[in-house]
Amino acid sequence: MQVYYYEASALCHPGNPPGQSVTLDDHHRTAWQLFSGDAHYPQQERPFVFRAQALTQTQHLFIIRSSVPFPHAEKRVLSLTQGTTLALEWHWVPTLATRLSPSGERLPRSQHTLAPRERWEHLVAERMQRQGWALAPESLCFYPQGRWPLKHSSTQHTVVSVRAQATVVDATLAAAAWLQGVSRLRAYGMGMLCACPSA
């Protein structure tokens, strides 16, 4: 399967107001501006995935990918067939969904809590399998990226960079994951799969 897509990168200010720390929502707003070319980004379904990497306090590297053209993007193609193996990296917030409060009471809807470290490998492998990728367990590594608030004065989220050798087991699902991302909080820069030289 040939996956056609558009991708662009930009080194720019993360978008946080003067005197305030950077939030994941700042990244979200800046990514929309880069994608649309409009500081007043539209309130609609997001047609792209992105990741943001802090290089300095005022310079963050944004990579944006979409199935549709956008300003300054290059058209690219990725060949994905069953058995294709790539070294992948993506950002992830390691959480578990629960319907129980800390006191054991049932909640009206699920809440996400930080997953215990000993469960990370299983969670990542299971979720990637559902996305059409099988991970080589010995290649799986996690690199802390700090704790980031979603918005100003909100809960901080633990962000890690995941790296692994991944083999395509379902080309259709794997292609969708490449275009749409693979985890929660994709609107805030999580889950965009990036090929890297080694896992």
C-alpha cells in the first residue's frame, strides 16, 4: 500500500503568552496556525497530526502531517505492506481509563490516570497491535519528556517518547495510524508516528 501525505516542519515560538510556561494547548494553537496560515484557527475537525519538540524555551520544532495539502508542505509517499518493519518514535501520555475514584466510588464517566510504569510495555504493545503494528519487545524504550500542563493552571501530564521496531501486520490500519496518530491527546501533539534511524 502506498500512503500519500503532506508534511512540513517549522522552528518557531511555541505560542505561550509572555511570562507564562508552555502548555500543550499552546502547541495545539500554534500547530493550527502553521497548518492553516491563519492566527484565528478554525473550530472544526483537525485534519492533521503533529508533534512539537522543545529545543530552547522560545524555539520549538513542529512537524505537521496531513492527507491534504497545506502551506509549505511537501508531498511524500510511504510504502506499507504486511511485514514492513520501521524504527518508530512517538510521544505518549501513559494513562489508564478508570471508572473508579481514588476512594473506590464508581464515577459517572471514565477518567484517565497515570499508568504504573510496569504496565507501559504491555499498554503500548496492545494499543499498537490494534493500530496494525506489532512491536519487537526487546526494542521498546521510553524516554521522559517532562510534565506538561494541558492548559494554564491545569493538571500536569507525564509525556514520554516511545521508540520501537514496529512491523506492519495490517497495512490498512497501519496507514491510518501513520496519517491520524496512535494515542490519546493527538490534538495536543501526542501519537504522531515518526521514522527514526534506530529504535
